[in-house]
Amino acid sequence: MKVESINSFNMVKKQVFIEFNYSKPKFKNLIKTTINKECLLRYIKKLCGKKRVYMSYNFICSQEQIKMNTTFKDHNYNTDILTFGLVNTECELTGDVYISLGEVKKNARIYNVEISEEINRVLIHGFLHIIGYNDETNSEKKIMRKEENKYIKFIQKNCSTWNKSVYHY
């Protein structure tokens, strides 16, 4: 688990905790080559102000995602992401995000983008849900996509390890 904390101007401690979990060892290799965790931490800090943040990103297979969708969303099909906001108060934010890497890979092909870009997009997409963004209506989807694009541009500009290569698993 990556733990990083900084002191803000008024000496209130701001912490962002991000944990990555993998249901299969090959998922860990994919994520290590496509995600810059430090960049994700910086961006989340930028969005959250003084909140203490605890995020768990869980990379799972399609069958596991379908099972979770059936259990928690009452539909029997795969989605790229499931987000569960656990706490959202003035000083704390906690959430669990489940990402189906099979669905992410499929979406990367459909949208003709590198898998690294699509993985980064769903990472921030899940976080945006945690902080209150929705994507039920067309106008909400437009706003969500705009915010996702801001993150993609941020990592392309500020993260020297931005990896645009295609990784097959």
C-alpha cells in the first residue's frame, strides 16, 4: 500500500492512501507498467483539498465483476468499473473501486485508445464517482468525460513515466 502525507499551510495533515489489489498475478504486472501511482496521488490531492482520502482500487477478472454486478447492482453483465463510496465528509473520503480489466481492454479497442489510457481513465472515473460526480444522463456523462480528460492531460504533461504502450494480458 502506498502511503503519502504532506502538511498544508495551516499545518493540518492531509493524507492520501491508495491501495491496489489484484485478483490475478498477471494484473499486477499490467498495472505496474501502465499506472504512475505518484501522479495519481498528486492529482487526487489536487481535487480533494484538505480531505483525508482512503482509496482501494481492486483489479479483477470479468467473472468476478459480473458476480459483483449481480449482487450489488441487480444486473447480470460485465461493466468496466463498480464504485462504492463509503465515507464522504468534510474531512474524510473513503471508497472502493472494482475494475474489470477484461472490460477495460475491450473498451480500449472500441474507443481506439491505448490500454494504459483506458486504465488511467477508469481510475479517475471511479474517484470522480467517489467525490460526487454522476454519469446517468447525457449532460452528466459529458461533464464526467471532461474531468477524465483533464486527468489524462495532467498525466501526459506531468508524469515522465506516462506509458502509452499497449500491454496484452
